[in-house]
Amino acid sequence: LLMLYENIKNKKIFKYYNDIKLDIYMDYNPCLNIDNKILTQQMLISLLEYEKIFSLIDESNTEPKILELGGGYGRTANMILSLKPKAKYVIADLAPTIYFSKKLLSNSFKDRKIKSGFKIDSSKEMMKAFNENDILFIFPHQLNLFDKKTFDISLSIGNLCEMEKKQIKHYMKIYEEISHSLYFKVWEISGLPYSFNQYYSVHNSKDYKIKDNWKEHFKDRCFMPSNQFELGYKF
């Protein structure tokens, strides 16, 4: 945590610290009080992710449209929604995790219009729910109900490296169809040893079904953990 803080405290991005809603980080992560600031490792990692994400889309965009697949307990969503109060945010995840993130984010953002769209089964209904709400929770199989290029960016943090190859191909195709850009984070070397010994390398674009016509904006080693990489593409 101290190493992360030393790395980020002089960055331009750290000026946003006072706008971050801290409860979600403090309740579920060890925290320290440093320089009269409450800090957690997950909060600082999320802030570094924010910096990378908004290097792919215009940082001056006050109303970004963001999709996150596999939002976990909502740490990345909490950061973006804290710093971009007018953002539209969709989280697609599985039960029971999605119910947990919905509860936490609903408690943090009581002023936002929040909806569960788990029973939506048409594109018309999905786009209506998206347009009329600020935060929308859905299941992954519903992603194909969004109109083409609905989102400024899709986020996939720490989950592509846990999928079968056919699943990676499936989601990469969806990201390209419904968003303008993609940010994802994976282990440098990862794989599924109990699934036909499939292994993936971040240095092999074919492992993650990255197309030649996608414009790579960065492929950087993370500061922490250093065996993770974050990648950014525009379609």
C-alpha cells in the first residue's frame, strides 16, 4: 500500500482523491491513514485503472457510457461513478456476485437511478432501461441486446484470463460490436490447467483474439501486481 501511494501521490490523477466515495473500499479492504488520507490498496489500484481507461476515451467527457463485464464487488465502478457523476454504467455479471455489487453501489449512490434488468429479453426494452437509468445491472447473456456502439468503452478486468478460448472469442466479438474501445487486464501468463491445459500469454495477441485492425494504445505492465498487464484498444 505504501509503495502504491508513493507511486501515485504526485500523479495528476491523485488530485481527484477528495471526490472518491470511500465507504466501499474501507468496508472490504485493510486501510491506512497516510498524510491525513484514508487509503486502501484496491482504491489506489482502481484510481490507476481510471487513469488508463480515460486515456482511451476523452477525459473531458462528463457523460461516458461504460460497460463492465465481471464487476466484482464494484470497486472500479465505484471509482468511475465517483469521479464521473453523470456517467451511465452497465455491469454484467453472474449471481451471486452481481447482487452483492448492486447492494454496495446502491448504498453509495443513492442519488442515481439504478435498475436490475435481469428479465429484459428484447433490444428495445434493454435500450429503454439503459437510456432511463444511470446504473444498470444485467447478466452476461444479455449483452447482445444492446445497439451497436452503445458504449464509449468496455471493461474486462481480471476475467478474460479465466475463460475458455471460445468464451474469450465470444466476448471480444461483443465488445467490438457494442463499444468503441476496450480496456482489459490479465495476468502476464495465465491459463486453465484443468481445462485441456489451456494457457494464455499477454504477448500473444491470438490468445486473446485481438484483431490486427484494432488500434493498440497501450500494453503496459502494472505497477502492482507486476505480473499483470493492462491493455487498451480502439476498434
